[in-house]
Amino acid sequence: MKINIYYGGRGVLDDPTLYVLNKMEDVLKELRVTVERYNIFEHKHEISTLPNTLKDADGIILATTVEWLGIGGFMQQFLDSCWLYGDKERISSLYMQPIVMSTTYGERDATVTLENAWVILGGQPCSGLCGYVEDLASFEMNQEYTEIIEKKAENLYRAISQKVKALPSSNQAIKQTVLRTQSMELTPQESEQLSKYVADDSYVKKQKEDIEELASMFKDILGKSNVSDDQMYVQDFESRFVPVDGFKATYLFMIDGKEQPLLLDIQEEAMACYYGNAENIDVYAKLSDDAMSSIVNGRMTFQRAFMTGIMTAKGNFKTLRMLDTLFHFG
């Protein structure tokens, strides 16, 4: 018989869950059970591959510590990976015992969370162990507590060896009628291979680079038009200009990728828009080509671009705020 332990805590020395697990391991080894522990925090970069280790186990222990709220991120990620990449047929024959020790409130809720998760995955839950530990030293010295822990280990061994059956659960009914894995139907072998790809940082990085390269290529293809580079945005500003009596200002936009800045020279009802340089600039602004495109297409205002940091500017800020009044792109 083999039992895997998946520990979802942080591994701190005074974690009461580690003490409980050590005691349970001692009992299980006396019963000639092979025990293998996986500290999930040590596998945080390959959590998606951990469900593959369930294959050779007869039962498992899901152990975690409640330090402030719930089962914690490592255990949640492991359960997510079981749902996405785990062999559901193999999980259906696995017995699981939840172990949750708490240094705050919530150990019972966390135990129920683990039980519900395992049932929804299709596995067999066993009676678990949970408790609140205020002082680890006094907890370790209490012989009655030690006996309870040892008894729970024996119960897990007995449940697995006798293949104890349980009554049907409403969680299983919910899974069959409502819950669906939002992904392609994959075989266990394909799920295992996918989990390895997900855990491979270099593979994921390469995929992201390929996607960015493709996106850039298609953007270039779609962005090509009959408008020459030195006329881009000029017509947009000229067609959307709304004069303001008595207002005069010169704006300079440094647009990423453009060789020269875009100038707006406004003299009351007259407005000149061109690429080039000029003196006596009232407002200097810098933004990306995508940001300028969003503005002239009405998806964003100049004020919002400046407030969110998408566009940086210096000069007379009162004059800067006039841009959304002078040009109606919305």
C-alpha cells in the first residue's frame, strides 16, 4: 500500500500540521505502508504536474494550515491542477483524508472545502482531522491528542485496505449535471502532457513570444493603408477640430515609432496639423501609436490617457485639458 501526502502549508518550523503529519507517517510506516510526502511549496513552479504523482497511490492525505483564511494558495493551485490535468478515472478510486490544523479560526471550514473538492473530483473522502493549536509545545506534550492523531492514521489505513464504501453525495450529482471542465476533452495521457507544457517556464515564455510576434505581424498587415506615414492622424484632427474663441496654443506629440513629432498649431478658428518641429510649444506630450489610435477612434480621451499614465505630458496643464474640448473624437 502507498499513501501520498500533499502538504499545502508554508513549511514554517512551528506549523502544527507538520507535527501531525510526522506522527501519522510514523504510524503508517509501522503498518508497512509506503509514505511519500510532497511539500507543494517546494514544487510551486511545477504544481500542474503534481497530479501525475497520484497514479501509483492507493490513498492520499491533503494537509494544510489555516493561518488567516482558508486552505491557502498552494493547496488551491494543486486542486485546480487535479481538476484540469488529473486522471479523473484514477482519482475516482483514491481515498483522501483531509488534515487541517489552525492557528486562527476556520479549520472546520477548510476541512469541508477539501472534502467537497475531492468529492467533486470524483474521489473517495475519509474522515479527516482538524484542530486549533494555540501553543505547539503544549499540543505536542498532550498524550490524548497524540492518540487521536494515531487513531486517524489507523482509520485511513483501514478504509483503504477494506475499500470502505460511502453513500452517494449531492456534490457528485451537481458535478454530473452542472459542472463542466471548460476545455477540450483530453485523454489522461494528453492531460499529463499538457500539464508538463504548462509547468515548463521556457515553453510558456516561448509561446508568449510567438503570440506577440504574430500579433505584431497581423497588426502591421491590418494597419497598412493608403495613408502615408507623414499624414497619419492629420485628417483625424482636421475633421474633428472644434474652434474655441480666443484660444491659441501649440501642441507637440511624440508618438512611438514616428520619426518626427506631430504638431497641432491652433490659432483661434485656424488649425494646422503636420509632422515637423516648431518653437514656443505650450504642451509636450508622449504616447504610443496604439494610444493615439485609441484616442482618435473615440475609445479614450486625452484626459483619461494622461490620468492613467498612458500619455505623459509637460507644459501648461490647463492648455492640456483643452484638447478634449478642441477635438471631439467620441
